[in-house]
Amino acid sequence: MKYSILIFLAIFLSLNLFLQNQRVIIIKDDIIIIPINTELTISTKEEKGKFSNFEIKTESEIKAPIDVMSVLGKIEKKEIISDEIEFKFSQADFMGSKSIVLTTLQHFTKSIIFKARIRVRGAENYVETSIVPKAPNVFSVEQWSDDLDSIILFDFKLDE
């Protein structure tokens, strides 16, 4: 009995430490929650203009603020057609000004639209924010001056 309790306690502590080190990105139906300083590539299925079946292809942590001017200068437009969407949600430096950015690059044949909600660090609730349509194979940047900790993206559709 004593060993069972010790084994249970060891497993519980190990699992707790493991979960604390994981970056959490939740994908459910058409909802993606992205924590700050995360780079993410997802694939999705489009049917009748709506997106579903999101799958994480790659995920990594962004360790330093993005230099927006440098990134914009290095963008090379490639005519790729795929079911992938690339996101970076990170702190950024834009000509000396600090901000939070969401960059998007999608590879469908038409523009896509989606809705977003942002959460200021320390707040409990998310608030809706505006997002412009994303053209295929075009690097897009959304920017906020608030100290955000995560963003929710949802209701993905083709922009008809």
C-alpha cells in the first residue's frame, strides 16, 4: 500500500511537470487558440466555403520579438496551392515601436476570412477584434499595441 501511494505520487508529480512545460494550442471544430510567441502551421479541409478538420503541422516558440520591417523585406511571393495556413503571434518591433502582431500566410486559391478575439494579459475575457481578409500567398500583418497573452481565431471561410 505504501509503495502504491509513492508510485501514484511520483506519477502525479511527473505528469504535472510535463504539462507545465507544454505549450497549449487548442483546436476544436473551427477554433484555434494561440498563445503569445507561437509560430504555427495548420492544415485544414475546405468544403462549400467553410473550413474544418484543423490539424497542427508545425508548432514552435518564438524566442525574440519579430522585426516587422526585416520580415517584410525578405518576403518572396511564391504561388503555392495547398491546404495550409501559417500563423505567427508574437511580440514585434516595428521601426522602434513595440507591439503584438499576428502574421498570416495562406495557400488556398481564394482569399479567406476569419474572426478573432484577443485577451489582454491578466484579463479574464476575450474581446472581438477586426481582421482583414487574407489573400492567397500574400503575407498579412495585424497589429495591436496592447500587451496580449493569446488570440482566438474562429469562423474560417472563403471570402466569396
